[in-house]
Amino acid sequence: MTYPPADDRLRHLLAQELNCHVDTWGLAFFIADCLVNDPAVRAELERIAAAHAANEPCGDRNCQRCFTAATHPAP
């Protein structure tokens, strides 16, 4: 079994990043849980995933995949 479980990877990744900026691991997990369960965040993740699945740019300026495609077009 891999850790974290597949259904908790986003929450765990966010908590790891947040943990560097908050006082406790519990607070990092609390904030990550709020983010993962936020309907607006989920909708945005689904929108980005759908754009990538359709091989379209997602429009997020922080997306490395889309930035690379825009700045280094295929020959």
C-alpha cells in the first residue's frame, strides 16, 4: 500500500507545503482539508484537468505544462 492513500494525496501534499508556514502539523492539515473540500477549489481542479485531458491550455499562468507549451511550441 502506498502512502498517503490515493484519495488523500492532495490533502497531504497541501499540508506538507503549508507545514513550513504554520505552527503545527495539525493546523496545516486543517487548512489543507478546508481547501480540498472547498467547492470552488474542486471545480477549478476539475476545469484544469478537463482542459489538460482535451489537450487544451488550462489558462492558469502558474501551470508549468501550459507555460512550456506556449513558450516552446513544438516544431
